[in-house]
Amino acid sequence: MNSRSPSSSGLLPLPLPGTSSSSWRLYRARLSAFMRDPNTSVSVAFWLFGLINNILYVLLLTAAQDLVGPSIPKALVLLADVMPSFLTKLVAPYFIHLVPYSIRILVFVALSSGGMLLVALTPNTQSVGVKMVGVIIASISSGGGELSFLGLTHYYGVNSLAAWGSGTGAAGLVGAGLYVLMTDWLGMSVKNSLLVSALMPGVMLLSFFVILPRERIKQQTGTTGYEPLPGLDRDDSPESEREIDASAASAALLSEPGPSSITAYHNNHPGDKSASFWANLRRAKSLFWPYMLPLLLVYVAEYTINQGVAPTLLFPLEQSPFNEYRSFYPFYGFLYQLGVFISRSSTPWFRIHHLYFPSLLQVGNLVLLTLHALLNFIPSVYLVFVVIFWEGLLGGAVYVNTFAEIMDNVPVEDREFSLGATSVSDSGGICIAGFIGMAMEVWLCDWQVQRGRDYCRRVEVS
């Protein structure tokens, strides 16, 4: 049997306890070296990017009832939380490359914290509209952050994309759980809970300026187009496709990605630094069928379930693990977020290449649960739990595998733009689902009440 050393297996070579080479100082030194490894730093930074960029979105949705009261549909907060993000993703890819990443981070942090402060500090006696302005400001930051961080993965490879996907999945669990922890368990007021949340975007500053190795993107400052940078992608395309001069190609082959090879490329291509709006528009059109549409479909289906159907998936309390009807919906949300987190973290071990298949399965979930809300044929709430968890798995899988497929299949020179532009599909799908869900929840609840199942009318907000 062949044995492998820790170094050859990629494991951290820590000494065995009790040996002469073991000591706390040695453990700390080797652990510190592991944390300073660029690959580790990249993974940690992108995981935090995904977590913080999405966590405020989840927090605001979780706090929707407290923000608008019981008489206003929760979908209003959803639309205020998503539509600005959608519009940002729709237009920003065509000009945001003109802004260096370091400036973008500062703007995103300021907008996120400012929006949360406006929501938190607006008295309950004032208009709900003022709070929605704060939600809109935070949403703009989230949309710009998502397309920027996805574009940034172009410089750091598939591990950064996997870490980003895992972080966004964790945001659902952490965001929903944190708000419940602060308001219910710790007894904090809604205002103080939101004020604490306003501090969270500061973590992005730490991630970008301290944790992330920025050598690979320093040369991006001042460029005005989406250009392939020699040596930055491990899946090098043929030289004829990348049109690299011999001197730049030699520099890229003989050294790690760095300023020398990047500078050589840009110096030899002074006329290629401006990206045409129409060229980017053609790029976006080529992304629609293979990537944008399946991502759009899965988000329309799952958020229609979450906002329009799930509130009506109620059972008699004696047939459920709950003591009150209001407990069904938050638990459905938890199961959904758990599934999303697991599947968004799965790409290092499991990949889906045919994106339409899970998207259509998600549409099937929507049809199944809508029919149950109408006809009441699923015998147990525990079966609904399984379907909701499965819904989260499908949604998270389509999201992260869409961008993984772009990393694999889109040419290097188009990849950064493509990653950012495709992100418009999830926000677009949520916007569509928000409008559908507002009408669907009312219709399904009325249908059930007319047929003697008035559980949706018995929900009492605590």
C-alpha cells in the first residue's frame, strides 16, 4: 500500500501530539503559515464577500413584518429589496469596469451601512416609505456588489467562485438566524438589531484590503475594458485566440501572474482598452439561452413558492410539530435556506452541466405545491418539509453551477463581463416572482377559506 506524506496530500503537516516536534509554538507557526497561504486567503475573502453582500438582504426580508406591519404585504419589502438590485445588475455591467475595485468596495460599504441606518433610525410614526428608501439604497449596493464580486472571481479561479457561492448560501441561514437571535433570544429591539446589522458591511473592507491577495487586480485600475490578462487563468486558451505578442507570452509562461506580464500585455495593446457598449450587448445576448434563462426560471419558480404558495401550506396544528400557525412559514424558510447553503457549497465535489434540468424540476415543485394548496392531497406536513428542502437544493445548485459553467466555457476575454451580466437573472426572477406572489397568496388563501380550510386566516403575528 502506497503511503502519502501530509505535504503530498495537500494536508497541513502538523506534528503528532506527544512527539518531540510537537509544541504550541510550532502548531501556531504552521497554522499561521497555512492562513497566509494565498489560496486560503482567497477562499476566506470570497466567502466573507458572499456572506456580507447577501446577509442584509436576508435580514431585511426577515424583518419585513416589523418594518411594514401586519396590514401591508411582505412582498412590498421583497420588491424594494430586489428591484433596485435588478436594475443595477441590468445596467452596471456596461460601465462599472471603469471604476476600480477598491473604489467600488468603499461605495458598497457606504451604501449598505447608510441604507441600514436609515431603516433603523426612522421612527415608527413616520412613513413606511422612508424605510423603503433605506431598503432601496442597501439593495443597490447588494446588486452592484454581486456583479462586481462575481466579476472578480475571473482573476482568482474556480475556488473563489466556490467560496463565494458557499458564502451567499450561508447568508440565508446566518441572516435569518441572527435576526431571530437578537430580537427573540437576546431581547434586543428592532431598532438596535438593525443598528448592529449596519456595522456588518465593514467586514468587506477587511476582506478586500487585508485578507485578499490583491496583486492580481492591481493592474486593473485604470483599464477601461474587459481584457484577458495573460497567466491569470489556469485554463489557458490557444495563443492565436488570445493574440498575445511573443514577448508577453514568454513572460506569462516563465513566471507566475504578476505586474510584469500584465503590464507587457497592456503596453503592447494600447488600443484595446475601451470596451464597446454594443460589443458588450452582443455578449449579453449570447449568454441568454445557455445561462440567463435557466437561472431566471429557477428563481421565478422558487420565489413564487416562497412568497406566494408557502404562506398557504398550512396543516391542522395537531398534525404538525408547531403550536401556532405563524410557525409554519419561518420554518419553511429555514429549510429552504439550508438546502441553498448545502448546494451552493457543493461545486468542489459535485457539478451540474445541464442547467435546464434542475430549473424545470423547480418549476415542477411550483406546480406540485400549488396543486396541493388548491386540492389538499399531500397527507403530511413532513412531506412538504422534504419538498421545500429539495427546492432549496435545486435553487442553490442552479445558481452556483451557472457561474461555474461560465468559468469553464466562456472565453477568457469575455469571462469577467459574462459573470457580472448573468447575475441579472436572479434579481429579475425574484422581481417577477414578487408580483406573482402578491396575487397568488391572496388567491390561494381565498380559495382555501371558501372550501372550509381557513388556516391562513388564523395566522397571528406576535
